[in-house]
Amino acid sequence: MTMTTELASVAEAGKTTRVRRIRLSNTKLATGLLIGGAIVLFGLIGPFVTQDPRLVNDIGLSAPSADHWLGTTQTGQDVLAQLAYGTRGSLTVGAVVGVLTLLLSGFFGVVGAYAGGWVDELFSLFTNIMLVIPGLPLVIVISSYVPDKSIWLVSIVLAITSWAASALVLRGYTLSLRNRDYVLASRVAGEKRWRILTVEILPNLIPLLASQVVFAVIFAILGEAGLSYLGLGASGSFTWGTILYYAQNGLALRLGAWWWFVPPGLMLALFGAALSLINFSIDEIINPKLRNQTRSARKGWRMSREQLSKAKEATL
């Protein structure tokens, strides 16, 4: 009877622990989706309810007011309108790079690994070549030699230099899935190769693909912001990076015009944090061991009362 009670208590404790882990993961995912969704909604609706961001007024640099909620620039342009259009521009870059990275890494990583043979060797060689090419210097060189850069060109260049690492990760995971029993059973049953790839292998790669896409979006938005801040971004388009570039050239920091550079920087930080929370949640779904490691690490950080008293005595 005692043993049964102990087993029941252990099972209940394990169930409670799993529930707490799931709640923690869901909290991070919900927080990331809430922040990211709010920023995406602002980028979609904002340009339709704000004025032209290039409209010049004669009021000059002014602080936030009832007419201009986030103030104006030195030429009287509305910062809120620029932020709305800049949000849409940055999200466009992230979306384009995310989709292109998904397609390129999926083709060279998943298809090559499943095909095997010389196809896999050729795809792996090309992926390794693209991996060792320095991405940021290449983007800077290409951007410096192209006078009129559209937001699509910047997105394509960022995508070309960011898909190789994801392809290697997908290749390794696909190689492990290719030798699973259910895949071998499908081959023995005479299933077509494209059906095995799309039905048996790809569904198991969805969490990993989602994680790689989220990481690519983060890289693209931050990379574009860095290029624009250096004056090498898209010309004639508003992004968070171009707003920071114009604020730097307008001496906003020296003039104390915080409303000019704080909003785009804050949007960058918030959206990056939101995508990171989503990425962490997806990683925990892919690898449940991360939850156990995180929990054991937290236990290691906690100190008992005796340890705290000894630490206080040592500091006195």
C-alpha cells in the first residue's frame, strides 16, 4: 500500500512538472506571438492611416504633440508615418528572406540528402562553398557597387548569403530520417520517392523548418538595419535602418531628438525579442531535452538558506 502511494505521488509530481514546463513554453510562445503580431499589424495598417512620410512641413524639428504623436524630423516630416512605412519595409525584407531561405535550404538540404549519391555530394559541395563565403562583407561590396538598390535587391542578397547554414542542419536531420523504419517500409512497399519525401519526411521537418525560417527573418531584419545604418541599404524606401540612418545624419542624438531614433530602435529590439521567444519555444518542441536542461540549470542557480547565510557571513 505504501509503495503504491509513493508511485502515485511520483507520477503526480512528474505530471505537475510536465504541466509547468508546458505552461512556461506556452507563455514564451504567447508573449512572442503577441508582441510580433502587434508589430506586424502596425506595419500592415499603419501606412494606410498615417500621412505621407516624405511630406515636408515648415515646422522643423519638433517634439511629440497632438498633431504629430512621435514628433517630426528636421525637415518637418512626421516620424510616426516614417515608422509605419519603415515597419512595413523591414517586415517585407524579413518575409522575403525567410521564404527564399526556406526554399533554398529545403532544396539543397532536404532534397539532396534524400536523393543521396552524387546529387547529395554536389549539393553539399555547393552548400559548403556558400557557407565559407563571408556574408556581411559580400553584402557590403554588392551594395556599394549598385547605385540604386531596391528593397527586393537587398532582400535577395541577404537571402543568398544566409541559407547555407540552414541547409546543413536540414541535411543532417534528413539523413537520420531517411534510414528510419517507416521510411524503409515505404520504400519496400513501392511508394514513389516524391510521396515518401512529402508524406513521410517533410512533416517531421516542419518544426525545424519553422525554427530556421524564424532565425532567417531575425538575421535579415538586423542585417538590413545594419546596412541601412551604414548608408548601404535600400534607396528610396523606408525601413527601421534607414530611419536610424537619417536620424544619425540629422544629429538627432546631439540635438536631443530622442523621438527620432528611439522608436525604430525600440521596434527592432521588440521584434527581435519576440522572434527569439518564438524560436526558443520551437526549439523546445523540437528537442524536449532543452526543457530538462533549463530546469536543472535553474535548480543549480538556487541557493539554500544555509548557503545564503554562509555567503552573507563571508561578505561581512
